[in-house]
Amino acid sequence: MNTIIYARVSTDEQAKGFSLDYQIEVMNKFCDMKGFNIIKTFKEDESAKDFGGRPEWTNLRAYIDANRSEVDLVLVQKWDRYSRDIYTALGMLEEFRLKGVQVNSVEQWLDMEIPESKMMLSLYLSQGEVERHKISARVKDGNYKALSSGYYINKAPYGYKNIKIHDNKPSLKIIEEKAGFIKEAFQRVSTGVESAEYVLNSLKKRGFKMSKSNFLRTLRKVVYTGKIIVPAYKKDEETIVQGHHEAIIDMETYQKVQSVLNGKRWNGIIPSHRNELFPLRNYLICECCGGKMTASSSKGRNNKKHHYYHCRNKCRIRRDEVHSMFSSLLTSLTFNDEIINLYRTIFEDVVKKEKRQNLGKIDNLKKDIDNLYSQIENIEDRLANNDIKVETFNKIVERYEKDLRNKKTELSVLKKDNTPIKNYLNNALSLVNNLNHLYEASSYEDKRAIIGVIFPEKITISKTECRTTNVNTVVELLCSIDGEFRENKNGTNSEKSDLSRSVLEAGLEPARPKEHRILSPACLPIPPLEHLFY
């Protein structure tokens, strides 16, 4: 019989001393004794869970298809070397039978012409499958126990490397040069000022290498806080335990990042193509054709560069002329002192009310935290008295500690919200009284942010002027003439109330057209004002 020899061990089996050479030696002797002609030998170092994950088995099948008339037998040492999955194994046997090829085992030889042999074949294959399930269960149990004990068993995430600690247990060690990128990424994204994509592109310029999708997954990994996720297993729910590795970031920063990624973020304008020559790019509409205007530079005959804003219909205006017209537009926004003072008073009232509410929240959070500590102490006493099992204790404490972390984070945020609102507001209002100088002194990013704050709609540009049909609601109120608020001196309270509602509803946050995203710096708390005006 023309025979193909197939030897297989898994990676784990190879590490434990199983030998492909031993299997081949046994099968060679068997073929010599039987007078079989060995025409090909295949060696495999893969699991027997399925055939699809075995490259050498794929090559074996291709060889049979190409040389079907020359192959009579595929020989293995034992049936568990062939497969440990009875269903796929029987299907593969039938496939080979139809090609005139038999599969058999040296140590468990079966006469396939005898019907009862199929019963023995099923028994042999079932034994292999049962053993595979036992091995798999042992591995899963071991992994679950390792993770539950705080040992990191997977490939190290960026910023760490895999190491062995006491008793040869798996853990992680920080790689300082890479961990620096991770720490900076979490801190910058946590502020809500920069988008994750903008932070990623900024870090890449300094040597950080990671795809956008992987970066977003990285920002979700709790492992950087020194903790490990233990997935749900059997009847146990998913939990988070303290790991044996050192944290790169603190839990408060991690949770702030999750809030930002979940949508509670600053909607700033981060242009996809940065060009500091054209801060107005994508904010302009051509008066002639109504098309959106972009910008570019070109060289003249003397190789001197000329800069233009232009639309697709070849309407174009020199950059300096556009900037001059936009400067005039900003200069035309003059603020009414009486309205500014009224706005300041109303805004301070709103913030005082907010702070009073925060003080109440702080008191409630402190009570909740004290209560959680008491509950943890009670459950520790119950464990000490053997009233509950260790597994139950761990699950309950993990739930309490998760609540505790969330409440501590919330408390920390509320305590830090001690913004000197009066100083911020006075400085901000004095600055916006001179918008043109503020705009000219700002960075490229802040220039675009200022445009987005003041003009909720795009700006129409012609050869002679910049104009807009709409400005931010609050800016419009601050620019209102005295007469609009002096029609009824006896109605001061009502008018103040109406303006208060306008402030509360609009804030400094403009409407959000589909064309771009808008910065909203006056949404409480106040610190974004500092980002914009300093």
C-alpha cells in the first residue's frame, strides 16, 4: 500500500517531551513489517481541535488531490494524533473514502471492512475528544484562577512587558519610554479638550506607533490602572481585581477618559489638515456662487508664493484681503457695557446656585462613601466568622469597591470645581471686548475655536467684505443697544429674568451646523474659558 505518514503534536505536548521523531520511527517500523511503501511524510505542530488550523494537514489533502491514484493509506500512530473531534474526524474519513484513500492507526488498527470496527473507531475518537475537553477545562480553570489572583496571563499591552514573579507567576513590568506615551495619552484625553485622534496624531510625531483603532482600545484597558479584568466564567460574573503589576495611570484619570470616550467630551474643532496660513479655511462661503471655500498657495513667475482662499468654481480672494475683512468684522462687534454688567450678575447667580447644589452633592457623596466603608467592614467581619465563603466575599467586596471608586472620583471632581468664577468672567469679558486683538494673538487652534464660538453659521465672503447673518446668541445679547433693554424701566426684574433664561438656554455654546463641530467653552464648569482666553 502506498502510504502517507502523518505525525502530530501540539505545542504544549512538544514542550512536555512528546516527539514527532518517535511517532515517525514507530510508523516506519510498522510499514517495514507490513511491506507498505512510504511515499510522503508530514509533520504537524498544531492542536487536534480541528483540521482547518493545521497547515500540514492542508498540504496533505492537497497532495492527495494531486496524486489520488498513487495514495492508498494515511497512517497515524494513534487515533488522537488524527483528530480529537469526533464529528469533523468522521467527515474527513468519508471524504478520503470517496477518494479511495483509507485512514488508519498503528497502535489501534481497525479493519474498516468489518461493520463493528466503526463502533471501535467512534470509541477511539471519543476518547480523544473527551481528553481534549478535559485539557481545555483544566487550562480555563487555571487561567481563571490566575486572573482571579491578579496575575496577567495575556500578551503584555503597550507600555508593559511580560515577566515572571514569585513562584514563576506571570505578571507585567513597565517599559518607561513606552509608558510615558500611555500616561500622556490618558491625561490629555481625560481633560476633554483634545480628541483622541488629535492626541494620537500628536504623539505619533514624537515616535509613538499605534493605529487609531488600537489606540481607542488601549484607552479602554483597565490594566493600566494596576487592575485586571476577570471575565465571566461558569456561574461567576465578570469582576475586576487588583493585579500584581504596577499601575501607569490612576483610576480617576481612567474613569474620566471613559466618560470622554462615551460622549461627554468637548466638541472642539480639530482640522484634518493643519495649515496655519489659513485659519479661516472651511468657515467661508463664496458670495458669488454659494460654494464652500477652501484655501491653497501657488507660485508666481518669480517663484514667489501667493496665498488664496477659493471655491471650486475658481472664485478666489487673496488671503491678506480676507483676513483684513474678517478683522473688520470682529472689530464691528462692540459690546454694551450695561448688558455686560447685567450678564456678569446673572452668570454669577447661576454659578452660586450651581455651587450650592454641588455642596449638597458633596455631603451626600461623603455619606455614601462612609456607608460603603461600613458595609465592607461588616462583610469582613462575616468572613472572619465563617458566615460566608471567600468566593462570595470577593464578589461582594468587588462590587462595593467599584461603587467606592466611582463615588470617590465624582467627589474629587466636585471638590476641584472651585473655579474663581469672578476672575475668569471678568478677564473673559474684558478680552472679548477686544475680539480682534484676542484673535490675532491666539494660536491656530484657538483662532478656529474663537471663530466657532462667535459664528454658529458660515461666513459669507465677497471681494469687499465679510458678513454673517447670525452670531452666537450671547454675543448678540452683549452687543444689544441700550434702548432694547430700557423700554420699560419698571420691568427690570422681568427683563433680567428674560435675559437670564436666554443665558441659561444659549450659554456661549453656538448652534451646531452639520458642516463642522463647535467649541462650547461656557458650559459649566468654567475652566474651558481659561483654555480659550489665556
